[in-house]
Amino acid sequence: MAVSSLSIRYCLSPTISHKTDIHCPSPSLRASCSLSSGYNLDSSENTYQKGSGSSWKRRQALVGVGTLLATSVPETLLLAEGNLPKTDFSSSFFWYQKHNFVWSCNVSAEVPKSYSAFVDKEDGYSYYYPSDWREFDFRAHDSAFKDRYLQLQSVRVRFIPTEKTDIREVGPMEEVVYDLVKHKFAAPNQVATIYDMKERVEDEKSYYTFEYGLRTPIYATTCFATVAVGNNRYYTLIVGANERRWRKVKKQLEVVADSLKILQI
């Protein structure tokens, strides 16, 4: 049986964690409907703040692992989902790995090129971030990544308890966005502007995404934010940059904002 050692070496994750970074390039963007807006808001309270020798040995070892699984894993287990052909060893192998809680290419096939996926199975959410960003601690947030050199270019996610089951239960998109920017995101010395907002529905779950700016006499930032409700939690993702760099990085950061997904706990 011929087995591709390269695909196995590339796809298997070396660690098992409820918070997982997945690197597997393949572009995919979801469609969404857009609604333009242009509110200018007064400021308010701020409650957020590769040796060839070693490589060859490794490939041999991985082929051995694949062969062992192919001969020792029961056929009924590998074909349990009912849609895997008997002769498709690679699909069966990845199915077996996934059900033993090891991420594989089939799980992360939609991650766009130059991005990585952050997956928090314990807290029930995932999103993409640029692959060259690094993780850091952001006060009162569950996860955060930032550019290695540009401190204001970052993404962070937080959540709070809620009895709601969908963001639409919080209110209409225009009202929710206005209230967030005016009463949650803008500090007393900041002037806020909402540039755009849109709603998308995925797996029967609604997401509000909006673009807004915060300006002070000293500096200005522009951000995308996405909010959603699930698992009795109100999730908020914010990704932004210095206003001077916004035109250059807007499309890159919009991918991040559109990637937030609520996972069932």
C-alpha cells in the first residue's frame, strides 16, 4: 500500500489542547449581506479596554505509524461515518485521528492562506488571525493576538454570561451596534464614528459585524467588531489597527472579523 508520508507529516498536530492553533492554508470566505451606516457619536464610558537525514527518518517513522493504523484499526471504526470509501486510506486515517481529538487537515481545510485558526473548544468559539501574529495577555479578555511590531494592530475576544440564545434577541443590529460603540467601546475623551455594519447567518446563528473608529486629539484607531450569542454567552471579537494603516490592512483584518464562529459546548 502506497502512503503519502508528506501529507501525514504536514497535517498531524503534535499536541492535544482545547485551545488549538491550526495552520492549513486554503482560502474560504463566507457570503454576508451588508448595510452601510454613518453615525457620528459622542464619547462615553469605557468598560473594555529542516538536516536531510533527520527529515528522512521522520518520514519513515510517520509512514510506519500510518501503516500500523491501517492494519490495526478495525474497519468498522474507520468507516463509521458511512461516507468513507474502503480504499481511501487517507480519509480513514484522518477520521480516526479526529475522533481521538487530534486536529487534521480535514478539520482545518477552510483556513485561508497566511492565517491560523484559534479554536477554544472549552469556551465554545473559534476565529482566524494572521499567522505571523503572536499571542499575548489582554486584560479581561479570553484570548488575544497582536502584530509582532505594531502594538495597536491586534485581535481579542471576550465573553460575558447571558440568558439570550441569539444576538437578535439582544436587539436590532442598528440599536445593538450604536449602544456598544457609544456606551462600551468609546472612552470619555474619544469621539466614535460607525462606518458600516452587516449581519451574517451561519448554522442558524446570527452574527453582527461592524466597522467603527475612535479618535482622540493624540491618536485614532479603526476597528472591526463581531458580536454573537451562544452557549449562554455573549461573545465579542474586536480587531483593529492605527487609523493611518487602516487602508493597507482593512481587507486582512476583515477576514478575522468575519471568521468568528460559535461552537457548541
